[in-house]
Amino acid sequence: MTEVMTPQSFVVADTDLPDQGLLVLSDARTDLQPHELVTVYGVLDRFDYGRFAARLELATAATYRAYDNRKVLVAADVSSRA
């Protein structure tokens, strides 16, 4: 994981993912720290700030501008190997 935006949104990086990483959104609050190894299960969706902001307590819209209309992972389960 490269960046934690809120307890319910973070970015993961891997060689198989886009250069800017993959935004992960989770209904469950996580206590993750940057550079932790995580395992995430969920479904892919298109990011629309208005659809997810209230439900997931996201940060400001500007924080997620790079992910507008991109694929994001809506997590059903997040686990860390800290």
C-alpha cells in the first residue's frame, strides 16, 4: 500500500496495477499505515466521488481527483500483515 487517505480509502501499488496505483474503498474502517502489505478482496467499480463520499466518509473531492471515472476496488475484506 502506498497511501492512506482515510480509514476507509487507500491506494495499493503493484507491478500489475496502473502506475498511480489502485484506489481501494472499504465499508470497514481500517488502521493501515503506508507501506504495509495488505490482502484485499472485493469487486471492481468505476469511481464517482458523489456515489461513495457519504457512505464511506471520504476526504475532500480534490483528494480523489486522479481517480475520477477510473476503476477502483470496493473491498469486501481487507487484512494486513503488519
